[in-house]
Amino acid sequence: MHHKIIPAATDAQLREFLMEEFDELKSWDMRLYDLMEDRLYEKVYGPHFSEACYEKAMSCLKNRDGTAGAHWSLSDIVSYAKSKGITFDHFNEYDLAYAMNMVYSDYYGIVPDTTESYFKMARAFLEDEDAPKGKAYLYYKAMKCR
């Protein structure tokens, strides 16, 4: 029966229905709600950061230098990456910005403290050939900061 109803529903009706159902599910079973929210997110964005997800991830960073949050802005990282010839074919701008800020957060004082060093580490992290697609987003999910 749902195969006849869903094509006839408007986008607004489907969105409203999903929002209501998600709210109800949240009150019933938070674990199932989180699972369904993750599955829906990945249907929309794949295993990559969206702007909102990236901002949330940056709010969770506790840097080894005693600061918190992003060390570089998204626009600074994107400009730097483009100057190095990055085309964002296998990862998006948010994935790179997360990886570069995460590397700074975790390895400050361990590697040479240059933008180039952190960029190279972030790029190696993202282009790891034996890692699954979406490594940065999957790593973030494993950190449980959401």
C-alpha cells in the first residue's frame, strides 16, 4: 500500500511526517532514534561532513596547545588546499577541514608546527588507500562527540 501513497505525497508532507515520526521515536527509544538519524544522514550526505556536522565536530575539539575548537577556519583551509592543487574529488571541504584541525588538535607539539605539516598529515589521513570511504567522518563518529 505504501508504494501507492508515497509517490502521491508532496515533499512537504513527507518532511512533516518524518519529523513527527522522528520526534515520537526519540521519546520511545533513543538508541534506535540515533541509529535511524545516522542512517538518514548518510543517505543524504554519504560518509562525509555537512556544514552542521563539521561545526559540531569543531565544538568538540580540545587541542593539545590548551585551546579548543578549530585552529584554522574552513575558508583558510580550502584556500590553502586549492593552492596545493586539491580538487575535492574523494573528500569534501568539510572532511579536509575536520582532518586538518583534528590533526592539529591531537598532534600539536609532536610534529613540526607548520601549516604544511598539518596539511600533509590531513591529506595522508584522507587518502589512506586501505581505509574505508569517508574516513574522516567515520573517525569522528567513533569519537562519540555528537
